[in-house]
Amino acid sequence: MFPSAPLGWLQLKHRPLRLAVAVAGISFAVVLIMMQLGFRSALFESAVRYHERLNYDIALFSPDSVFIVRPQSFSIRRVYQALADEAVAEVMPVYIFPAVWKNPWNNQRRSLKAMGFDPQHDILNAEGFSEAQTLLARQNVVAFDAKSRPEFGPVGEMFEQGGPFFTEINDREMQVVSLFEMGTSFGIDGTVLMSDDNWLRLFPTRSRNEVQLGLINLVPGADPEMVRDRLGRYLPEDVLVLTKADFVAREKEYWNSATPIGYIFAFGAIMGFIVGGIIVYQILFADVSEHLSEYATLRAIGYKSRFVAGIVLQQAAILAVLGYLPGVFVVYWLYDLTAGATGLPLYITTDRASTVFLMTIGMCAISALLAVRKVARLDPAEVF
């Protein structure tokens, strides 16, 4: 049990420099843990932007594709074969492949994702898409993602000031006639949308009969999982049949297990936990050693080891709170700074803040229990 008097706080503030070092160390650990968890969350959230915001109930995808940035092709016949199911209302073939964008202001070239589709289909739920959709049927025109990385040039600003302009994509002159907003990810720096005809003009060696994604909308009331299972049995094995939840989960699994990025961010959070624990342990161990005679006196006059342990645990709890609060404020600033520079979805969530707070409490509590072992083994007779 904790002592009635705040002995833990009195001992901490008795050494203000040591207290400041401990708070700074815990704040550093909080920043490290929350930044790593934030990057990991941003990785998954940004990786599935298109999976979640494309308008479909079921997706057809090549089993040879690892993720959506560089999908493998499959026959367009699979998309239209899906119409044989009575629950299928509409199918939409989609062409996807990286293209080379020429920055019209400095002539630098950079890869971005080019997505082609029939403009009659409302395939995307994104701000600005409905305005772009009516323009994309024209020849040699594209819509540009205004939230792409700045290396592509000040596209959004120049379009707002002067309207449509020309650039080169895959060494072909194309006109940017509209903007939409989606954002970047760890695999996508920028995106242009265009009609399927214009996409095939950019990639003349590719066949119209080979697509990279098939989107299927069902009639109202149809069960996507039941239709998925029926199409899975009906269609050949050269295509995957996925519900939206399946498609999102497959992409996240790729980034989490097939690449080292997810592992690195998780490992970084663990290292932050360990570093913070070591700092707290050193501070508390030094404090316990310094007050060993006082603790021995308490033991000699009849106080249990639990009482002394309560003092150290109280110190740990105080340090956890004092270190957590400034750490969160620093993370809030760093999230805002990083999100502005990269376009990644970095923000503090209630779940993440609660998780890191509990980790901080646990980190300090474990360190306190390790530091107080010396008191548990203490023999007052030896001290005196």
C-alpha cells in the first residue's frame, strides 16, 4: 500500500537535478515510442487509402501481385465473367502502373502512380473526383493528386492560379485539367488519374485485354462474402476474389510481414520502452541507495517491505506522469511537422495516447520493482 504522506514526491524534489534528468529521460522514451507507433499506424493507414476509398464491393486482383503500387496483370475477361453472377450489378476494369512525371518547372523526373479507368464509372470517393470525372474523357488529359509530394512541383498552387497546364508523362505531352485529393503513402509519392484510353497511350506496349484491378459492385442487399465465395469457385485460379475487408487486410499484411518496415517501427517502440526503463531504473536505484539507512530505520521500527516498496512505486508513478505530459506535447508538434513534410496521416489518437501512457506506467513500475529489490533483501542490523 502507498504511504499516507507523499514521501515519494518529497524524496524526488529533494534532488531537483536528478528529477529533471529522470523526467527528460522518460519524455524521450515517450517521444520515441509514440513516434514509432505513429509511423507504423501511418504506414498501414496510408497503404490502404485506395483500397478503402475506391467504390466497390468485391475486387479482382492477381495472385502474383504483392501490393497495389506494382500490380501484376490478369485477363480482362475475368472481370466480365463476373457479370454471370446474378448479384453483380457493375464491373469496372482498372489499369495501374508507375509512370514517369516530368516536373514542368525544373524538368526533373519522378515516378508516380498512373491509374486508368472508364470515366463513366464513379470509381473513387475523393474530394475533387466528381469534377475531374467529367473532364477525363478528353484525349491526353489527367487529374493530379493535389496532396502528392512537393517534388512533383507546385501543381496545386499553379493550377489554382492559372488553370490547366501541360507537362510530360512517359515522354508524352499531357494536360493537367483537374485536381483531386488522396495523399501519399510509403509506396506512393503521387498519383494521376486518366481514362483507360489515355492510360494505354502512355503505355503503348501494354494490352487493353490485360488489367491490374477489377472492381465489382453488387446489387443492393447482396452479401459480399457469399458472392466472393461463389465467384471464387466460378473464376479460374489466376485471379483473387476479395471483399473490401479482404483487400485491405492483404495489403496491410504485406507491409507488416513481407517488408521490414512494420517490424522496424515495432522494434523501435520496444527499444524506446527499454531505454526509458533503464533510465528510470538508474534514477530510482540511486535514490534507493542514497536513502538506504532511512529505509533500514523504517524496517527496524516495524514497517513492512511493502511500505518501503510503496514509496518507490509512488516515485515511479510520479515520474511516469511528469515524463509523459511533456513527451506528448513534443510528439504533437513532431506529428504536425512530419505530416506537413510527408503528407502521411500522423495524428495523436485516444487509443495510442492511452496505450503509451499505460506503457509508461508499466515501464516505470517495472523499473521501480527492480530497484526496490535491494530494500527487500535489506537487514537493518547490517546497516547499523
